[in-house]
Amino acid sequence: MGFQLPDGRSDHLHGGAALKASIKSVDVAAKRVLVREDLNVPMSQGHITDDSRIRAAIPTLQHLAERGAMVIVMSHLGRPKGVEPSLSLRPVAMALTKLLGHEVHFAEDCVGEAARSAVGRLQAGHTLLLENVRFHPEEEANDPEFAQRLASLGDIFVNDAFAASHRAHASVVGVAAYLPAYAGELMEAELKALHQALDDPKRPLVAVVGGAKVSTKVGVLSNLLGKVDALLIGGAMANTFFRAQSFPTGNGLVEEAALPDARKVKKKGGKKVVLPVDLVCTQRMESRQPLLILPAKAVEPGWMAVDIGPKSVIKFGKYIGTASTIVWNGPMGVFEIPEFTDGTRAIGEAIANSGAYTLVGGGDTVAAVDAMGLSGRFSHVSTGGGATLEYLEGKELPGVAILKEA
């Protein structure tokens, strides 16, 4: 199944983000450390429905407090238009208090007298959470004066919010113009994992990309082609690749506008691009429908593909089984409906059991991993969402670029 490039070279590409200087290497005792976290958690009627982002922030905050820093935390929550009490970070301060095991103080604003006096009262080893930075429109505008007001609250800046680092906002990027900027532990873990998987991988490197749309991932597919030894494509986006080659796709979702992109990716990738050979099809996208397994290049009228078929699982599994590094982004089918999950589950199991270095990224993929009970079985599951996607596209993330290099 060789992983040579078409011209016989093996593909060793380096580059990507340089690793960044860690806050772990800095003496923070009695210093005011301004930390940007991503505490943008889902809320319902004032209650947090999923605290995984808060849990992900705990190691950095805990270690800073243990080392005697005055820890001042910034975050956004939702997309407020001005001050919206329902998007206050106060419930997050209470959740942090529980998880850290010490009281997390709360400031009614992130700048101005409320913030200054709360910081003034803060003692070494204690933690303060500032109110939602997006209550100020200057945050998203990366207004220099607003960034300076935030920066005036600290001596050192730590960006631990990898998931917000594709946004050039004041609390992510602007404050670094006024304070020395370091990576937090979550940021470090994300960058190390992405670096290990994409910039300096053990080979063969295999990428498994699924999801519905080629248009949202064409940048990812193009960038990965320059790095991987094989690119396995599943999910509804495979339909667009089949239609681009004039194969019938029945009633399956096809992005007509993305057909030229699919042709380009297929032409550029050649044998590196691996498509399903059979598909699980149904006539209606709902539970308890008759299913038919059809050849991938001959989906009959009235039927639509909702998962990869058993032969595709075996074919993909051969690539996965011989890989040393695997990047997985996007499910293989409509995993939200139980009957259409077999392909995604089988590929997830194969990746988890591969013995390779495994990086999982993307909201849908993380949701699929959780739903299928596969959590904890991969080398790294990225919490980065849109930021991970932009990294996979080869884009520079502004919130990473501003950090000191290691």
C-alpha cells in the first residue's frame, strides 16, 4: 500500500508554529499574572450545562496560584451586544471556586474602577475572574486603548485560550503589546500536539477527514495534502468528490459550488486521496428506515448515503493500521442517528487501537468521540474548534504569533 509520493520521494515537511515560551519557566511569585482563558461555556437559565472548558483551564490557574501569583482571569462568554446580565461570567466564578478548591473573587467589570479595586485587593496565591470582556465592543475591535487598560491590571500576560487564538481581539492579542506574553499549559499542550502531528510527524502520516461540506474544509484538505501520506475522505463531503467525477450520488447532499474544489484536491492529491468504496444508504434521514449498502460510485436515485460501508471500513482500516501518526477531523456519517453510526464508530475504534500518535480535532468529532465512549483513548483531543481548523489549514493564529518563542 506504499506511502511514497508519486515521484518516489518520501514526504518530510517541517515548519508550522514554533513552540512557545511557557509560563512554567517564569518566576511568578507576588506578580500579577493576567491570564486569557476560554471559559465560553454553554449555559441554560444561568446554569452551566458543560464545564469541560472550565476543567481544561484548571491546571494553569492552579499552578499559578500554588506558585504565589496573583491570578487575574479574562474570558468572553457568548456574543453579547453590550452588557447582557444573562451572559455574565459570575456563574463561572462559582464553578472555578469548586474546581480550584479556593474562592475565586469576581470583578463586576474587566476594566475601570471595579476591575482596578478588585485587583488591588488580590493577595498572592488568590484568583480573580473579570467580567465578560465582550461587554465592551472595543474587545472585538482590538482597540489599543482598551487593550492597554486590560494590560494595566497585570505584570505578565498568559494566553491559555487556544480556542480563541484565531481571533485578533484585545484580550487575546492586544495586551501582548504592553506585557511579556507566555503560553499557558493548555495552550502548550495544544501546540505540542499539533506540532507533533503535522509539522514533525512520525511517518506514515494519515489524515481522516469527514463532515458534510467540502467548502468549509477545502483549505484543510489542500494544506494536509502537502503533509500527509494518505488522505481518507468520508462523510457527506465524499458525495461531492463522487459527483465531481460524474458518478451518480442519488439524493445525497452534494455541494454543487464546491465541485471545482473537489476536482482540484483530487487532481493535486492523486493516489493520496482515498475515497469510500461502498456506502450505507437510506431513503429518509431518520431512524428505523430500510438501509441498503450500495457501491460508492453507483448510488441509485431516491437513495442517499448516510455512512461509509463495511468494505470502506476495511479499506480505511488498512491505512490506519499501518500509520504512525493519525489526524482525525470529522465524522464518517450522520452519527447523531444511531443506525448511521457504525462507520464513524469503527474508524474511531481503529484509530484508538492503532498504536499511532493520534490527534482528534473539530467539534463534531469530539462530540462523536464522547457519544461513542471513546474518550481518553487518543493521544490528544483538541479543544480548539475553529482555531484547530485554521491551524490544519496552515494559517497563522494571531493569539499564538504574539507569544514569546521558546
